[in-house]
Amino acid sequence: MKNLEKRNGFKNRHIDGLPTEKVNMKVVTNDVDGEHIMLCEWKPFNKQEYNSENMPANGYLGTVKVIEGQFNGIGFHAWEQNNSEFIYYSVVN
């Protein structure tokens, strides 16, 4: 899986963790068209924003939402147990 390959200038969420606050970040994703680096807004999981009826499954860490370009509005989720959506990120000031 291409998104497992180390990226210069990017942090690995499994090693470095993810921010605990909302921030803008670039994430590396892959699809049938190849690799994409997208500017996103990170929204970490906050248990206070959910109730028993809409609580995400165990392992949910949060979501990045693309905020510019062709994929604007698409969200990518981060799960402890899954690498499929993104691993590498870089916080943007």
C-alpha cells in the first residue's frame, strides 16, 4: 500500500500521534489516480460532541476535511486499526 511509504516533511500518525486541536494540515492519500497531497482541516474525535445513538465505533481518532482544490469537501477518517485513508500529515500554520 503506497500510503505506508515514508514521506519527507510529513509525520506518521502512528509514531507522532495526531493533533488534539482543530488545525489545518496536509495529508497524503492514494487512489486509482495515484498519490494526492491535500490541504485539509483536522477535527479530532471529541466524545462530548456525540451521544449514545451516534457515537463512532472504537478506534475512531477524527476526520480531515479537504478545504481546497478538486476534492474540496471530502472527508478522510483516521482509525487506530486502519491505514486505508491516511497515515502521513503535516500541520500547516
